[in-house]
Amino acid sequence: MAARFVYENYASLEEDTAKGYGKHIRAMLSMMDCDKTAQPAIANSIRTDFSTSMREPSYASQTTLDKAEAYYNLVSNKVSGEYTQACKAL
């Protein structure tokens, strides 16, 4: 469900991530059953890593599907690794 949400809302998630937080990130992290108090820290961590991936030369030529998949994998790695105690869905 979260992977589909990322694909369908990728442009909004990209914008929210660039801003630092937003309703689409909140919705995605809620789908992953992440504690509301931890969500800002998770979003900040995602933003840091996402910023790095956007600077890759190949980023601009990727399809939306490829970008959404990479974004979902980044988020999934965060919530199942570094933030495993704060997120219960994965």
C-alpha cells in the first residue's frame, strides 16, 4: 500500500521532502505505522539522503517509476533500520 502511495504521489512527496515535511510524508509514514512524534526526525533523515540522491547525474534522466521506487526503498530502509522502534508496519 505504501509503495503504491509513493508512486501515485511522488511529485508531492518530492516537494514535501524538499520543504522538510508535509501532509504527504505524514500520510506515508502513518501508513507505515510510524509514531507521530518520530515522524519529523524520520522525514529529516529521509530529506538528507534524498538530497544526496537528487544530486546524482542520472537522477534527471530517471523515469517517475524509477524515482518512486528509489524513494520508497530509501524510506523503507529508514523505517526498517534506523527507525525500526518507531515504525511497526515493516
